[in-house]
Amino acid sequence: MEGGRFRGESTIVAPATPPGAGAVSILRLSGPDAFPLARRLTGVDPAAHPPRTLSRCGIRNASGAEIDSGLAVFFPEPHSFTGEDVVEIHLHGNPILVEEVAAAACALGAVPAAPGEFSRRAFFNGKMDLTQAEGLCDLIAARTAASARAALRQLNGGIRAAISPLRERIRNLLVLLEASIDFPEEEGIAPISAVELIERVSEINGSLSRFLESYERGHLLRDGATVAIAGVANVGKSRLLNRLLGEERAIVTETPGTTRDYLSGELVLSGIPVRLVDTAGLRETEDPVEREGVARSRRIVAEADLTLFLLDGSRAAHDGDRRAYDEIASRPHLLLLNKCDLPPSENGGDFHGEGKRKTFPVSAKTGEGTDALLREMARELAPEGGATLSEAPMTRLRHAAAVRRAVEALSRASRSAGEGMSLEFPAADVREAADALSELTGEIAPEEVLDAIFSSFCIGK
Amino acid sequence: MTYEYPTEYDVIVVGGGHAGCEAALAAARMGCRTLLLTINADAIGLMSCNPAIGGLAKGHLVREIDALGGEMAKAIDATGIQFRQLNTSKGPAVRSSRAQADKQRYRLWMKQALESVYGLDVKQAMADAVLVEGGKAVGVETNLKVRYRGKTVVLCTGTFLKGLVHIGLVNFPAGRAGDFPSMKLSDSLRTLGFTVGRLKTGTTPRLDGKTIDFSRTIRQDGDAEPVPFSFENSKITRPQIPCYMTYTSAATHAAIRSGLSRSPLYSGVIQGIGPRYCPSIEDKVVRFSEKERHQVFLEPEGLSTAEYYPNGVSTSLPYDIQVKMLRTIPGLERVEIVRPGYAIEYDFVDPVQLHPSLETKIVENLFHAGQINGTSGYEEAAAQGIVAGINAAGKAKGLPPVVLGRAEAYIGVLIDDLVTKGAQEPYRMFTSRAEYRLLLREDNADLRLSDTGYRVGLLPEGRYRQFLRKREGLVDFVRRLEETRVAHDAPIRRLAEAAGGGPVRTGISYAELLRRPEVTVGMLLSCDGGLAAGVPGVAQQAELAIKYEGYIRRQEEEAKKIRKYEEMRFPHDFPFEGVYGLSTEVRDKLVRVRPASIGQAQRIPGVTPAAVALLLVALKKGKTRSR
Ligand SMILES: Cc1cc2nc3c(=O)[nH]c(=O)nc-3n(C[C@H](O)[C@H](O)[C@H](O)COP(=O)(O)OP(=O)(O)OC[C@H]3O[C@@H](n4cnc5c(N)ncnc54)[C@H](O)[C@@H]3O)c2cc1C
Ligand SMILES: Nc1nc2c(ncn2[C@@H]2O[C@H](COP(=O)(O)OP(=O)(O)OP(=O)(O)O)[C@@H](O)[C@H]2O)c(=O)[nH]1
Ligand SMILES: [Mg+2]
């Protein structure tokens, strides 16, 4: 916001550390009265104390009684997280103490921070753009190290850094088009030719599409992936789940129909948090409990990013296997031949949904083949290519939708120019593409987007 | 001693230029007792600069003025001496009309139009001050100390406020060359609290035609079939005359450079900011020194004069340099100058101090239109004039203001830009200023604005009925194109296939056929005699609607989304000063502009989406509080 000072009318307060007992808890204050308030609470004079360094202090409650001895640190505006005056008070990690000091701050005029309020103030104060605010949110929620790295790159402005030069190129193209349209040939401005337009568009679209590929992995890093294990009863689905998770999660018996409801566990595949789901064997049955289980399995499979379809390799496949396979054949899946520790009598040759599929012999019992399987799962989930790890991948549907809109608009521009339509039409498309990218970084952000983003923050961030 | 003029007017218009004429005509035609004051009654509707109306994006404005019931299109149709369609190769939305005018006849037509309206008094007088009582304008006082009382006042003073003409290092006060300046009015405005700034523009010398050797130039004729501007005219019958084209040369540029030390622009005498898109010849030579020559169009100033306007050599160089420079141009070797070119500096009033109705925010019942708002060009002036006239008349009658949207008219774009962004340099209309350009075409100006023109009582009954017939004809024609199927032996099949593209399936509709890039409505009409559209212009319009349907629909949807934000309106007294959380810069911008709606706030440069979100919160809070 051009270095402008954000003026909160209130001073907000909230714990910055999670609730519960710990060695240290931090209480954060932000707003115009943060410094005077902190002075009353800690006795330290912010003006007499160097900024951004800790100082020891006694901490008092509302009635002025000293209740803890801790540390305070002052961040004068605009060099703070929110861009306002910010104070952090470090207490001993007892929730009761934190509660008491927060209450004291409120008694002195502070108000409890609403969800996302600190970040909201940072955003409004131009401390971060929209994708950065999202990155912060994701960094805090990240479940794997790789997810955290991706979120951090976003927080550091990686998406904007990737998008800005592209938007600039689109804008330059628009400028060329507008100049061609708005100035008569007589003034010596040679109108941009269809060929040149198409060429430029295809260059920009190439870069945009490459960036778009990063969404495949990026969104999995943020949202995680679901991998379902499916197949008819007794092929060893539950045992495979246990094997892949490395723990005895599911009940395994010789009785078909053992698993009635789905079960899941977490694992990490090349940085992506994966929820692995064991399902009830897909078969027609009269048993109402099992029927419900089968219906649930189908839903899981329908939503999964990847399905591991199991055949029992130690017996010849039957119609039930084929019917079950038909249900998942059009979804992304891997074909597994389980029980490869036993003499084989099925090679999965009839089972190739779309094109020839590789089969993976595994043994849930011995663990044979599971390393290769895990590698293949990682490849399936996050194909090579897209943004390299040094760039920030796109992590949200909103990002991909905006970039897709830009790509589509640009393709339309190219098509229209190719059909010999006059420049004003491709110009409309190019303008739309520029707008789409501006929306991505929040330069044009409908208020709904903002609301959705900020309501997903939790207190104190 | 002051004289209180006995008549009390509804609307007083100051200035008989292009803005003032439209404003006065609109107010009077809407039934208001109207007074037009102007410094020189012989110079009403006079073209200060180029003897031409229209041009890129300006032609659009003229047709919009016409659709609302204004005069400009009719005046140029009646007095044009060469009509041309510009940008025909660039597409239907940016195609514009332009015509050379017989300058004197144009002015007389305008004067007569004013004189023929009952209830409209034209008086030669110089306004020196706006009379204000209780924060409201109540009239004007002239240099003869006459006080005219009016319910509303519209200022359309053009380049006249403290006008200062420069020719070389010589300068003198003038409203334009040959006219008195208005030296006091802008001080009156400043005292009232308006921000007054200074801009500059310039014009070319005028040449004596009998001293031009046209054989050394290239003749340029107008269109064989001149297309009228006004929707009520179907033909231009008057004879058309040619223009001529020539070029500057290295010798011209050398002559210009030899005079730069005595140029008021380059010696720093001129303070006002000039238009970047309309540079003087000395500017072009200095800034684009690599260009070997520049085009010059020799345009006739009329049928009953030998004066020519050399378009392209606007200059404020000293007189001797003007002579020297011109005589290096092929065809002008022996040219005599009738009037020298000059630059003019003048006062303008910051247009962000206006509501979108063109009423000022500081003084109620006072309106500003035309070059006083920082624009340049006759069409831009007239466009504001008609809106100010409508709204001043409406105010006098107690009606709500008429504000045209950005997706509705170039006039809407023009006024919104002015009141939202101000004028850092003279503002000219361009099609790229309109984000919904594909919707705002010259051909559909009547579809966009006739209803409004009729509703406010400006577009006459007969014209409106003619329009309704056309609109019905269009709907009917489009329906027929959609319903008529291509028979297997239809001649159009062969014609369409011969034009390129794939084979034509039997049974597809004419509309589908028309979507093919190479098929035109003309082909359909030539093959199917029964199709004839009846009303002129309808077939072409239907063709556009069908051919570009996808594009048009997308822009309409986009416009609808944006409209939502235009409807989120701030109350008049909304305290922008106190909005929670705004940075100082953004707050200052909002306080300066005081936007009428969230939509307008979004368009203020430097107002971030974050700030807009805060405004939304504040707006909602205000609502719940007042409930
Ligand atoms: C030298 C010059 C060069 C120009 N160059 C260009 C150009 O290159 N391109 C372009 O598009 N446009 C150009 N123009 C601008 C164009 O002429 C104006 O934009 C247009 O005429 C403005 O219309 P208007 O109605 O606002 O004012 P004007 O046409 O200037 O009319 C103003 C009217 O107000 C009257 N008036 C002024 N003050 C008072 C008063 N106090 N009391 C009573 N009456 C008053 C005057 O007598 C006059 O009738 C140029 C103008 C000049 C003078
Ligand atoms: N030899 C061998 N036996 C296996 C292997 N995997 C599973 N089994 C056995 O096959 C039987 C069924 O295993 P489960 O994992 O319960 O099979 P399931 O597919 O989950 O069966 P339902 O839950 O009934 O649908 C058990 O007796 C397992 O021990 C394997 O890889 N090798
Ligand atoms: Mg099981």
C-alpha cells in the first residue's frame, strides 16, 4: 500500500502460541495502543528500549499484581508483521497466566483478535499480497516438510514473482494491440499482424501452461492426496494397507468380507501427505451392513486421486474381479498382483482399462515389490515437470482457475486472429487474460475471495 | 450599480462553444427556461481548431449525442464537405466516422438551432462570477454588472479562462486567437473552493488556398457513399470536396530546429501541460528525430473560403519560422499564411470535484462541461454538454440525475474517467479507454441510448418511433436469420463455398452460416431476395450481433458482474476520512474524489483491493448502524 500506515482503530490481542501447557507462551498485541498497553503490563518503556530485542520484565495482571516474570519485545510500525506497533510478551507456558494477561490487556482497552485478524491487518497494510497471505495460512497448516517448503515459497512471494513477468508480457501485447487500433495507419503506427499476435500469444501461453502444470503437484502438497485400495474380497487389501503403513491398522482374516467400513492411515510420498484408504471388497451382497460398506467404498474410489486395484495373483481372476475392475478402470489407478509370494496363476493380462497397463507384483505378506510400488505411486500422483522446486508451485484451485482463464482467453485471441477477425476481438481476450492474472495476486480481488481466505485463518496468526 | 435582470431562468449556460450549445439546447428542449451567455455571438459553435467532426472514438461520441437527441450530428450532416469512415480494416467496434466541416456554415447552423427554440435566450455577455447563496448557485454576474438569476448554472467556458496565446516569445491574453479572454471567472471559482489548474493546447497556421500548388500534393477524396452521423438522416446529398496530402522534409525539420530557441515550449515560457497524443510539429521533430518526414493533410475550411487547415503542423514557433518552415513543404513553396499557428494556455477546474452528473460537489446547482473539465476536442465537449444540460434541467425540475454507465456509452466512460481520475493532461477519447468496447459501437448507439433520450424528454416522439421500428425490424431480421434454413439447391451454398471454408451442410440456418468468417450478410441478401431487412442499417447490425455473439455475450456478462459494484453506493456524507484501517495515501485519494460507489472507488488509481474491502466493511457497518 505504497508504504502507507495501516490505521487500526483498535488494538488487538491474542496468544500466538497454541493453547495448552508448554515451556513458553507468547501473547501478541498489535495496534495504535500496543506500546502504552505493554508498558502498563510489563513496566518496560518501549521508547527507552531498542526495538526488536528482548528485555526481561515482570508481568502484571489487571489489578497490577505481578503474576509472572518473562520477556517483552517491541516492533515499532511499520517494521512489524502487521505494519502496526506490535508487542510480544513471553510468559511461562501456563494457559491460566496467558488468559490472565490477555484479560488485563482487554481491561486496558485492547480487544481479542478475530480469526485471521493479524494477517488481515498485514494484508491491508500491504505487507503481503493475496498469494502470500494464502502461503502463510498454508505454512502453518502444512503436514509435511515439502508442503511447508511450498507454502514458504508462496509466502515469500514466489507466485507473484512467477506471474508478474507474464502479466507484463500480456500487458505489453495489449498495448501493441490498442496502439494499432486507436491510431490511424496514417500516423505511421504499423498495426500488429495476426502472425505476430499468434506468435506472442503462443510464447506466453507456453509459459503459463508450464506454470499451470505445477498445480498438479502443488495442490497435492497443500491438500494432500487420497489413495484408495480396491478389489474384491480377500485379495489382501487390508494386509497391504498394514504393510504400507508399517502398522497393524486393519483386521486381516481369511474370511471374505472382513472389512466392512473403510479405514485409513497417513503416509508421506515424496513430500506429499497421502491418505491411504482400505475399502470393503467390491462385491454384490445381501448383507445390509456390507452393502453400505461397499457403497462407501465406491464413493471413496470415485474421489481418490489414485486407486490401487488388487488382484489375487495366486488364483485365476474371475468375473467378480472383472466387474470390480470395470468400476474403476476409467479412474487413475495401478494394477497390483498381490500374493506374489505364492505360485502365480494370474498375470492381469485381461485388465487394461485405458491402454496397456503395467502390473505390479507385490506381496502384502513379505513386503516384496512394495518399494517399486511406492515409487510408482509417487510418480503417478505428481508427474515430472511443472515448476521446479526452486519456484513456488500453484497450490490452490483459485490459482489454477485464474491461470486457466488466462490461457483460454489467450487461445481464443489466437484463434480469432487466425480466422481473420479484426484486432478489437483478440484485444478483448488479451485484456481478459491480463485481468485474470491480476485477480490471482489480488490486485483485482472480488470481496468473496478475500472473505473465503480470511475466514480460514485461526486466531493469533 | 448592478442591474438585476427581471427574468428568472431555470438553466443558465455560460459559453456558446460545443459544450454550451448542446447544454443549452438540451435544457431548452426539455422545457426549461434557458439562457445562453457567450462572449461573442458571432462565434457560437465555432471550431477553434480543426474544421472536422468525428474521428477515432470521437465519431462514437457524436452518434451517442445524436441518440440522446443532441444537435452535433445533425449539424455536421448538414454542413459536412467530406465524409470518411476510418479504421474500416480494423473492425466493426472501432470503425469511426469523420467529416470535414464547412466551418462557417457549421457555426451558423448551430446558432440557428439555438435561435429556433422558444424559451431559449441567447445573449452576448461575459460572465465574471457565479452567484452563490447558501452553498447553492443562483445565477451569474457579468462584466456589465448585470445579474442573471437561474436555478442552475452550467459553465462551458472552453479555453477562455485566463487564456494566454503564444506565438514564439510573443504572448497575449485571448480566449482563442481573435476572441476576448475571460479573466475573472476562474478567480471566482477559486474563491468558491475549486482547484484551478493550467493546461495548454495548440493549433496550426491557416493557409491561403490560392497560394498552394495542389499539383505537388496527393489528392484524397472522401467516401464515394458518404455515411451520415445522425440516425435520422439516411443520405448525404451535398457535393463533396477533396483534401490533399503532402509531407514535411529534412529542410522543414532544419527550419524548425533553427527556431527552437525562440519556442515558448522549449524556452520554458509555457507552464501548462499539453496533450501527448496531439503534439506540435516542433515536438514531433524533437522527440522523433529519426523520422525523416511527417504527413500533412491540407483540409479545406469551407466552400466559401480559400483558407486551408494544414493538419499535422500545429505550432507555436515564431511567425518567421512558421513561414520558413511551411515553404519547405512540397506544394507550399509560395504559401501565404492567413492566420498564424499558436499555442494557448488556459485555466481548467479539477474534474474530480464533480459528481458523475457533472454537478460540482462544492456548489450545488452548478455544473461544468467541456474543456473547463480538462478535456480537449469538440465531441468530448459536446458529450459533456448534453449530459450537463440534461442534468441541470433535471435538477431545476427536481428529477434524479442521469448517469450513463461505462458499459453503456463512451460518454459514460468519458465522464467516469474525468470524475474518478482527474485530468493530468488534456483528455481525449480513445476506444481503448472503454473496457466494453465491443458493446459500444457507432452502429448501435441508438440501441443503447434512445430510451434514455426519450425518457428525459429530449429525443422527439417522431425520432423515437422511428427508432422503435428499427429495433423491431432488427429483432425480426435476426429471428429470420435464425429460422431460415439453407435449402440444398440454394445459391448461397455455392457462393459461401466459393468464398472459402468447408462445404455447407443442407438445413443449417442462415445465422449459423453467417458465423463463418468468410460469409457476409450481403451474400445472403444477394442470394435471397425475400430476406430484405426493410429498415436501413438493420442487416449490418444483425450481422454483427450474430457473427460476434460469443464476444458480445462475454462482455455483457462481465459488465453485469461489475454493475453490482456500481450499485453499492456511498451516502452523500459518507465519512471517508474516518474509515477504519485505510493508509493515509489511500484515504487522501478517497477524500479528494469522494467516489459515489464502490465501483468508482475501485477505479481510483492507487486504491488497492485491500482498501476496497475496508470500504465494503465500512459501508456495511454504516448501513447496519443507521437501521
Ligand atoms: C488553439 C486551440 C487548439 C486546439 N486544438 C485542438 C486539438 O488539437 N484537438 C482537439 O481535439 N481539440 C482542440 N482544441 C479544442 C477544441 O477547440 C475544444 O476542445 C472545444 O472547442 C471545447 O469546447 P467547449 O465548448 O468546451 O469550449 P469552446 O469551444 O472553447 O467554447 C467556449 C465558449 O465559452 C464562451 N465563454 C468563455 N468564457 C465565457 C464567459 N466568462 N462568459 C461568457 N461566455 C464565455 C466563449 O465565448 C466560447 O463561446 C483546440 C482549441 C484551441 C483554442
Ligand atoms: N500369502 C499371502 N497371503 C496374503 C497376502 N495378502 C493377504 N493375504 C491373506 O489373504 C487373506 C485376506 O486378506 P485381507 O487383507 O483380509 O483381504 P481383504 O482384501 O482385505 O479382504 P476383505 O476385507 O474381506 O475384502 C488373509 O488370510 C491374508 O493373510 C499375501 O501377499 N500373501
Ligand atoms: Mg479387508
